[in-house]
Amino acid sequence: MAEKKVKSAKKLERHFKGVANHHRIEILLLIARRPEIAQEDIIESLKGNQKTISEHIRRLYHAGLIDKRYAGRQVQHTLTPYGQTFVKFITAFASSGTG
């Protein structure tokens, strides 16, 4: 059986920094509920500023938590496998009754 590869602390830090903001957590959870959501729809759903939301999306992308797919003028967003793992973690943690 193949041994499961463990991520380095530096790589884990990159992912955790990606979700180290309440706006980014909201965006991640929204993308989980609505895969392939366009940036304009994210801005509208969260009632946020375009520049601010764009920056948070950029950080999630660079953290390896979301992917972008270009469809004409729209950019659609989906979760990466790591993004899916973080959504499961966030959901479990939020419903655990701690903190």
C-alpha cells in the first residue's frame, strides 16, 4: 500500500493563511454551495466591494484553495481538493460547539 504523503509545515501554512480571514471563509463556503460561481455573483451574494472581494479571491487562489476557469468574459470559481478539505474542516469545526 502506498504511503500517504504528508504536507510540509510551510505548505500547510500557505493553506491556513488562505482562510485566515472571515471574508475568505465566506467566499470558500459560498463556492462550496455554488460551484462554478462567477466573481460578480460572489460580490452580489456577499454584498461586498468589488476590489475587496477580488483581492480575497486572489488570495484563495494563490493559497491553492480555489481554481479559476475562464468562460468568455466571466471567471468561474471552483474548490480545489484542498479547498474541499478546508470546507469540511470549517464546517465540522463550526458545528462542534467549541469556541
